[in-house]
Amino acid sequence: MIVQVDNLKKKYKKDWILQGVQFEIDHPQIVALVGPNGSGKTTLFNCMTNLLSFNSGTIKLLEKDYTDTSLFYDIAYLQDNRILYENLTAYDHLKFVCSVMKLPNSKIIEVAERVGMQRYLKKRVQKFSLGMKQHLLLAMAIINSPKLLLMDEPINGLDPTSAINMRKILLELHEEGTTIIISSHNLDEIDRLTNTIYFMKDGRILEESLKDYNTKKYFLTVNQIDQAKAILEENAYPVKVNKEEQIEFDDNHTSLQEVISLLNQHDILVEDTEIIRIGAEKRYLELFEGTNTE
Amino acid sequence: MKDLLPFEIKKISKTLYFVMMLLALIVFVSFFFIYSYVHTERVDDYIHKNEIIKSSHQLSIDELSNTEEDRAAYHLEEMEEIDMLSEAARNHDWETIIHYEITTSEEIVKGIPSQAEENVYTWPTHFTNEVVIERNKWLLAHNIQPVFPIHNASEITAYDRVFNTALDEEIAYEFFNKYDSSSIYFLYLLVGNGLTIGGAIFFLFLFGSMITREGLGRNGPIHFLGTMPLKRWKIIWSKLITLVLLTIFVLLATILWGALLGIVFDRFGDWDYPVLIYEPDFSFRFIEMGNFILLSLLLFFGLLIFCYSWLFLYSVLLKQTFMTIVLTVITVGLGYLISDSDIAMAQALAPFNPFHYFHVIEIITMEYAFNADNYNFTMWNGMISLFIFSLIIILVAFFLFRRKAK
């Protein structure tokens, strides 16, 4: 068993932040933790990593008790960027992690290249943008190739290129056998990563899977983006251009084949097609917005 | 621990605040050295002062009538002695000068009743004269270059409670406040002015944020360390050890900087220059100035640990860094003020109240013990009480932290 959380309860002052959280992960996978602010996602991560005590329940990670500090040789927790030391450089942070983890310093360059932060490795964190800080946090988390990676809002502050790169890295890690539990408000990104989503509401996990939600979203990379958008809009297709300069639409009212053939007719080349399910967003709206309107 | 200590040291030494505070300390020491250098009475100043005294004798001779030959002869004799002293100073013949001062003081002390016989506390008392004589004998025995002035009016002791006139008092303090830019004497002056409650507060501000910002029960960077394969006690202890190491570093660096200034611009000075230590029943002894500096530093270090333990305790109770430091300063300040009262000093267990020991210099010289009429106010009693109280406060802090964590 990789993760075993049983009836976890946490009270803060008079409020129950976690009210019996229960889940198990028995094979390497990517699991998303989705929920509105204050639903207990960060509290759950902090309890799992023993940064926060809890009132009742049990946690086992990689078959060990969660309080065993040696677990952190195999577990990484990507937290809020407030954990970084403003006066130190990215290199200082990574060097410390290497020394604690008994890793060679060559790993620093290796991970910096993988994350794409070689340029500012020797810069102080106080000069970092939000995205650069996220890069450093990611580098610190993955430098030891962990078996279990907990990620609290890792996509926050990332530009589209960095977000794509992070997604790529996470998928690679997953392929290498790392189990990833990721919390995020970016539901598009979640959909691209996994279909195993734990929705959290009022300190409980409501749902564990989205297998029944099959709405798809398409992302087309074309050679003439402005022209493509104009043609599709002329033909009354509800499409938009996203930050990554892709044509974006879902399969509710639009067929992928129709769009591609229309673009081909106008000599626009579709270079890449990405298809994702939009289960997370749809289910989220049902679970949270729907409840609110009742 | 070997991974944590260099990281902790790097963290604090790379902060602009720490660097600025260290620079401020270096500037303070440098300016104080300049002040000491300027106010050092050198051979030329000594000779110049002698010339002024000599001219006043000459003036007196000029004003005497022919019938006052005896008085004229006295003045002439004095002038000859002054010439002799100036010549000795010119030749760096300290022995001659010290011999002269001992003889003069011994003559004077004969006419002053001792405190043991009569309650006379007018400056310069019999005790003070005895101190001057013994100090000068020490200088002679150890072949030490004196820090001028060394005459019988150059000392004020705890027994000198009355001054005949305001002018007497002014003159006494002018002679008493001696400066010298040699390393050892400068460090003696520096220790006297720096190892105070003010110095302790400086250290609280210098290192306060290290404990409080990242201290027990905080969010932020401590969570980074909390998710490393490191035992919690190691994280906490590494902070305390870093604090101790950096405190030692700052104290030593300051001392070395002061010593370096002395060596470069003057000389190293005399390790065994005498420092007065009060003892019961109108007695006294001397210790070497170098040892005095070391003992003062040791006691001050104990005081800093005591201050840090309060900081540690408050960091568990409060969330704001600045408030934690302010509350520690208030606690230390109040403890110091309350302990300073006559009532507090008179208590039988007063020597085990750690707040008394902020009077570092008076504790080492035993002047504090003399004033309190309690010779249990010793440096070692101070160290013991500071250690015990620090330990208790740290244990309370840990206990509260563990309770809070649950």
C-alpha cells in the first residue's frame, strides 16, 4: 500500500477541518485533490507529512507510520513558497537537500536542467518571480526521485510554458513509478493529468473517480491561429484561443472532424491535436456550484 | 546535525539585517577606539602636564618674598622632581616614575585614617590610597607600562562616597577615567562599556529573528526542514547550537577587531595589568586585565543564553517576531530594574536571581557584592543561577510547544 488514510479527523479551534477523511492508494498513479478554498486540502497534506497533528485516525505511507522521518527519503512534499529562504540562492536550497538526502551535487545541475531553472540557479530567492519559486519547489521535490510526491497547488503562478513543462515532468515521474497526489484549482490541468480525482468538501472526500464523465475538450495547434479562429467563428463554432495559443473547444456542440476539415479547406494545417476529458470541471460544478444554488 | 549547522549558519549570515548589525558593531568599536586613542595620555601629554605644574611652581616662587626661602626651596625641589619625572618618561623609564608615585602615596596615606578605624569615606580614602600603592607596586613587579595618570588621586573606589567639593569630584573623575589605545586596555574599556544590558539587547535584536521567525510552532521555512529526513529535536537543537556558535563568533570577532586596532595603531599592551577586586573587611586584591576580560565575556555569554531562553519561551507563546523580541527585552529590562532595588539586593537568595548578573563588570570586580554587602554575588554563582534558570525556561518552552502541538 502506498497511502492508507483512515478516518482522519482534525479540529482547529471549534471547527472540524477534516471530518473522517479516508482513502487508499495501492498502485502508482496520479491522484488529484480538488475542492474549494478551506475544504481541507492543505491540512490533509500537512497531517500526512506530520507537520500538523490530528485528533483521530491513522495514516500509513509506504507501509510505514507517517511520523517516521526516514520516510522523507522517499516522500517529497511541494508546499507553499513561504518555505523558501529569501536570502539563499536556489543552489543553496538544492545543495542542502542533496546533503541531507546524501545525493551528489551533480544532481543539482541535473534537476535544474529538467525543471528549466539553470539561468537563475545562483540567484537569491528574494529576486524570484512566483513562477521561478514554483520551479525551485518542484526541483527540491523531485531531486530525490521520490516514490510519493505530494503537491499543494504547484501550478499556481506558472506561465503556460512552465505549466506545460511541469505537466510533462509529472507525467514522466508517473511513468517512472512515482505516485503523485496533487491539489489544484486548475481543473483543465487536472483533466490533462489524471482521471482519478478526490473532491474534498467540508473536510470529507466526496468522490474518488470520474470514469462516468466523458465530456471531451479539444486543443488544436495550428499554423495560422488568427485566421483559424476567424474562420471557425464565421461558421458559428464556439471556440476560443487559450493562453498556449491553441484553438480550444469541447465536444458538446462541436465535432472534431468538422473543425479539422473546415480548417483544411482553408489551407490551415492542424499540427497537433490534444484531447482531454473535462470531467473535473463538470463534476466540480455539479458538486459545488450546484450545492450552492440549492 | 553536520548538514544542518552549516545551513543554519549560512541562512543567518546571508541576511542583510545580520550584515548591517555586524557593520554597526564594527563601526561602534572603531569609533570607540578613536575616542580612546584621542584620550590616551601619552608621554608628550605627561610631560606637557608636568610643565604646567612646573610653571605653577615657578609662579609661586616668583610671588614669594625674600623671607620665604623655605617655601621657595620646597617649590624648587618639586620642580626638580618634575624634571626628573619628565626625563624618565622621555626615556620610557617607568620604574622611576612608579617608584616616585609609591613613595609619595605612602607619605600621604600615613595621614589618612583607615576605614577600619574611623568611618571616613572622603575621597581619596585610606582604602583608595592603599589601592593606588599596591597597584603601582604590581606595575613595578610585573614591569608594566602604566596607563597615566597613576598618582594617588587617580583612583576612585567604592569607599569614596564623599567629595569635599564639586570641583574635587570633577577632578577625581577626570583622573579616574583613564583611556589607553593598547589592545588589552582598550578591550578592558570596551568590555566595561559593552557588556551591559544594552549589549545583551543588541544581541537579542541581532539573533532574535533566528529563533522567532522560524521558531517552534511556526509556519514558513520551518516546514521545509520538517519535511526532510531529519529528527525534530535535531532541527531545534541545531538552531540553538547555531545561536551559541554565532554568538561566540560575534563576541570573538569583536574582541579580535578591538585587539587588531590596538596592535596596528598602538601596541598589544599588558595582559597582567592590574584590575581591582573587592574583598570583605576592607581588603582587596588584583587580577590580570586579560583574565578579567575573559571572565567578563564568560559571564556575559551566560547572560545571553539566559536572554535567548526567554526569547525561546516567548516564541512559543507569540506569533509575531517583533513582539517576541520586544517582550523579551521588556522582561529582561524589568528584571534588571527590579533586581537593582535595595530590597531585592538584600534578600538572602538574591545571589541566585539571574537578573543581578547583568552588572557584569561590578560582579567580576565584586563591587556589586561590596555594595550589597553580600559576597555571594560571585561570577560563578552567577553562572550557576543563569544556567539553571535558562535550562528551566527552555524546558518550559519545550513543554508548552509539545502541548501546543497536540
